[in-house]
Amino acid sequence: MTATITGKPTSKQRRRFMRNAVAGAALSGGVRSAMAQPVAIGASATRSSAPAVAAANTAAPIVPAGYAFLRPAEADFVEALVDHMVPADELTGSGTALGLNQYFDRTLGGAWGDGAGLYLEGPWHAGTPAQGYQLPLTPAELFRVGTDALRSYCSGHFGKPFASLDAQQKETLLHALNDGQVVLEGCPDTKRYFALLHQLVNEGLFADPLYGGNVGKAGWRLVGFPGVIAEHEKDVRIYRNSPYSAPVLSIGDAS
């Protein structure tokens, strides 16, 4: 994923940046990355107007009963991160209102976070970008090590944690992590750590609500994705190049 925002971005610019990253398959190999990419479903889908989308995305914010994986300091970081990357505006609520923090917790605390499907036996040599994930850490371990390193970096350079930084400081730091301009001491791969954060934010916004994020199917409504429709191929033929309107269905709705 290559950052394209320069200067101080507006919330619309940050959201457009995330949408473009998903449409361009910028997710770095997540096992559910495919769930974020069917947003381009052919000419049958049309973008909703901002007022209509906003009206459909008025779900009350999630108040977590507690985190299963995230430690208190990690939870503070994740909540600040998702609210910065997905700020509340006229289109959707904030990242925490959409449950992205819960998606982090469930995903990192589950089988995927434990490295299910990853080869973790070594030997550990430096890989090329084309070779994908090449670390002796599970995704959950990388998150934990990287977040500890980021907390130390923020303490040393700003005198306060990430959650207490202002919006411009957060933006500048995240771009520096992505661009390799900041190397976190104690983290084996800073860019891979940032890619993990970016991946989980995108997945939390666009995955099925069953996984904890995308509350009210707000991410799907944002891009005009109709959700889980078993016979959508027929609708694509019928409504091609015509407006298409139907209830947005999740796995839970179809169960």
C-alpha cells in the first residue's frame, strides 16, 4: 500500500484513500482480504447519495463488554487508530462506532491471529515482497511486539502515547511508518507491522458484520455493495447499466 495523501487530509480524503486501497487490492495477503474486494460488482451497483448513506448508517456506537485479546494500552491505541483512519463524517460514524476495534480484537485473538495457515517452522531468511509474509511471528505476535515498540517510540519522541497525539501528528507518523521513514526498535519489520494495521482497518470496515466490524453494514452501504445475495448473478444481468436498489444483507440476515 502506497500512501497518496499529502498535507493535512480531510476526513473525505482519508476515506477516499481507504476505498481506493481496497479497490486496488492493497490489502497485504489477509485471509479475508477477498471480503473487502467485491465492492466492484459491475454496472448493477450505483453509489448512494451521501444523505441516503448517512441515514442508513445511524447505528448506535458499540460499547464493548470487554476485550478478549487486546490489553488496556493496546485497546487505547486501536480505538485511537481506527477513529483516526475512519473519522466520523456525513457518510458514516467513527471507526469505534462501526466496531473496527472489536474486529481487531476478535481477529487477532482468533485462529488467524494465531497464524493458522502460516508456515512457522523456519528457517527465517529475508524475503522479497513477492514472497509475502516471512516473519517468525504470528500476526497477533507481530501486532503485540509492534504496538509495544510504537508505544515506546511515541513516548520518546512525543512524550505521550499515540492516542494523545493530535490528528496531524497521527497522520504524519502513520505515513512515516508506511513509507519506512520510521523504524520501530524491537519490531522485526516496521512496514509489515503498519501493513497489518492497515489491513485490519480495511477488513473491519468492509467485512461481514458477523466478524465484529462494519456495524449496520455501513461500509457496504458506503460503496454500494448489496451484501450476501445468493442469486446476485441474475440481478447483474437484469439491472446492468440501470439503478439497482435492494436491502443490504449480511450473513446474519441470510441465516
